[in-house]
Amino acid sequence: MTTSPIFGALSEKIANRTARAGIIGLGYVGLPLAMAIARSGFPVTGFDVDPKKIVAIEARRSYIDAVTSADMQTEIDAGRFAATSEFASLADCDVIVICVPTPLTKHRDPDLSFVEATSRSIAQHLREGQLIALESTTYPGTTDDVVKVILEKTGMTSGKDFFVGFSPEREDPGNQHYHTATIPKVVAGDGAEALELMKSFYGAAVKTVVPVSSNATAEAVKLTENIFRSVNIALVNELKTVYAAMGIDVWEVIDAAKTKPFGYMPFYPGPGLGGHCIPIDPFYLTWKSREYELPTRFIELAGEINSAMPRYVVGKLAEALDIRAGKALSRSRVLLIGLAYKKNVADIRESPSLRLIEIIEERGGRADYHDTFVPEIPATREYQALKGRQSVALTDEALAGYDAILISTDHDDVDYRRLAESGALIVDTRNVFARLGIIDDNILKA
Ligand SMILES: NC(=O)c1ccc[n+]([C@@H]2O[C@H](COP(=O)([O-])OP(=O)(O)OC[C@H]3O[C@@H](n4cnc5c(N)ncnc54)[C@H](O)[C@@H]3O)[C@@H](O)[C@H]2O)c1
């Protein structure tokens, strides 16, 4: 392929690690990425509109579990990482990666306002020869139809004056086996040169890059991965309710089914979907599909089943209180174990535990929680009434004050044996007691 001079210049800077990388949005995705890029030898500038993050980084203090403060200090001291909210410095960057949020609006439509605002900031400082990569999860077409369009309003053209690409993020919070550099990374670009640049830039920081033919394809890859999870989780949640009615334990079924060496992959039921990705991302495709007058029935159905889970679990809890203890939920105190959406992390975004507390209290009960990862419930958009509530310590005295314990997240730092020995009625949505070999009449699964 004959190459353009701007392509040659940027390729060389990437090859010899003199290209300056700018990472916009220093959250769960952006901060670990900034570290991985810095570690591979590139000078990195992080940009964020949140001044608290800039202050923390300047104090060499990480606020994301996947990045240690020591690692951050190493990169800062080596001169490979600094953070700023001064967007004029974008002009100094050769490669700019966008890692800003892509939530849903109140009406469950894509909220691209962060991506658009960031693209406009980049456009203000856009110069010839830059590569702009989007990492935020979004519907197919966003990179080319939104980001590129905003950048081209400058009069410059993608593929001729600058380059545009998409590479989805695959972070798995709390995973001890994989981290940014060892997770294969899908990359795409608008045109052959953009793709080559995406391959060489990301290839420097991660072990394996997986090129695909277009930005829209790469966007679809990410959505496919998350839709796959959402649908399969919904399936086992549905099976849980059906098997429970038949007196069959779904966890025992899954444990036996997964011994099949091919054609089966275990997914586990729970109290509902949580986290920033799985409950939200699939609806980006649903929204885009409307343009083609095509329904996304699997996505909608999975969403329906998964979002019905907290109410199902509270129903089981109320039934257990009634039958086992002769108590009404409306006059009961319940202790939830685990507020985060996933074990051993502090992330409460979209956590079903918050919904569980809300439903229990709507029904007249009172719910407290224990979670050492979340000492206090911070401000959230949806659960303002819960702000400021604090994690209850698991003392004998505290435990004696509850009519039931509801396991919503199975953090490893909880003494489950002690909970079982407290004699309280326990409703376990994670099968943690059975996994630990603790069988007791007081423990029910839901
Ligand atoms: N968290 C995950 O595990 C995960 C995994 C895969 C993909 N993603 C996707 O990655 C993207 C980012 O998610 P996240 O979890 O890192 O979000 P986050 O909320 O942790 O971080 C986003 C950061 O962007 C900053 N920001 C917002 N607007 C900005 C602007 N205009 N300019 C500069 N900074 C701005 C925010 O202050 C925040 O620090 C989303 O699209 C998400 O769907 C997240």
C-alpha cells in the first residue's frame, strides 16, 4: 500500500514510542489504559473534567482498584504519566483515546452527550496527523457518524488529514488472571492507514490485537459480547425460577451440566444484573435497530427477566419469613450482605442490591447492609434516599437484631460460617453456603 506522509510520520513516532498519547476520561477504563500505554513506553497525558481525579493523580493516589498507587507513582516519576483538565494540551498529543461514559437517558436511549462533548473538545485542538480512537461502548456507527463527523467540521478529512479508529474495552473488574495488557484487543479504523496505526499503537501496549474490517464491526463486537452475557444470565435466571418451583436446585444442575466438555458454558443466576455494562449496553443496539425497523426481542426479553429478579428474590424472602418465622416482611429487619454488584469489588453502579433495599422498604420492611468494600452509600442518581447509609459491622449484637439475612453479593471477606451459626433465616442468591459446604435448614436459595 502506498502511504501518506502523515501516516509515515505517525507510524514512526508510534514505533519509537515518541508519540504522545492523550487519554480522555480517567475512570474504570481510562486510568488502567493510561497505565498500560505508559508502561509500554509512551508519554501519556490523562484528561478529565473531574478535578478530584486530577488532584488524586497529582497526589499519586489511585482511585481505581485495577491500578495500584505504587504503579501510578512509578509512571509519574518516570515522566510517562501526568493528568490535567487543561484541554488545550490535546494539541500536543499524537494519539487521543476517548474513554468517557456512554450511559442511557431516563427514557433508556443512548446518551452520547459525553462522547459528543469530548469530540468537540478534540475538534477545537485538532491538528494534522493525529489518531483519534474511541473506546466507549456504543452502537455501530458512532465512531464514523458522530465522532468523525464532529472532527470533520474543522474542514479536515479523516484518512487524509487525521485518522479515526475504534477499539472496545474489555476490562473485567476484580479478575486476577487478566488485565489490560493480557486481554486481546479488537481494533478497527476508518480506512487502511487508520487500521494500521490502531494495530501498531495498541499492539505496543497489549499482547494481542484483533483487527476487524470497520469501526462499526468493532462496535458490534463489543455489543455482541455484552448481549451474549445478558441473554445467558437471563436464561439461567429463568431456569432458576422454573426449577425452584419443581424442587430442583439450579446450581446443582449447572455444576453437572458444565462437566460436558463441549457445547456448554456455565452462567450463574443471581439477584439481578449489575455493573456499568451488561444492564445498559445491549439497549444501545435496541435503539439503533429501530432505525432499521427491526426488533431486538432477545435483548428486550433478557432485560425484562433480569430486571424482574430483585422482585422475585424479595418475594422469596417474604415467603420464607412468613412460612419459616411467621413474620411479615413489613415488620421485619433484613441485613443484606454485599452492596457492590460483583464480589470483591467496590463498584455499586446498577447494583441490584440497591434495588433489593428499595423493594424491601417499599413493602414496609427495613433493610441494612454489610459490605466492607462500600463503607457508606454514596450519592447515586436513582437511589437518593439511600445516600449516607453505612455498612453494619457483623457483631453478634448486630446480627441478633435482624429477622433475616439476604446474600446479594458473595464477597470473600465475609465469615459465612458465622452467619449460618447465628441461627438467622438466610436467603442466599449466590449459592455461597453450598459452595462452602455449609448446609443448614435456615438457609434457603433464591
Ligand atoms: N467499567 C468497565 O468495566 C467498562 C468495561 C468496558 C467498557 N466500558 C465503557 O467504557 C466507557 C467508560 O466507562 P468507565 O467505566 O471508565 O466510566 P467512568 O465513569 O469510570 O469514567 C469516565 C470518566 O470520564 C470523565 N469525563 C466525562 N466527560 C468528560 C469529558 N467531556 N472530558 C473528559 N473527561 C470526561 C469522567 O469524569 C470520568 O472520570 C463507557 O463507554 C463504558 O461503557 C466500561
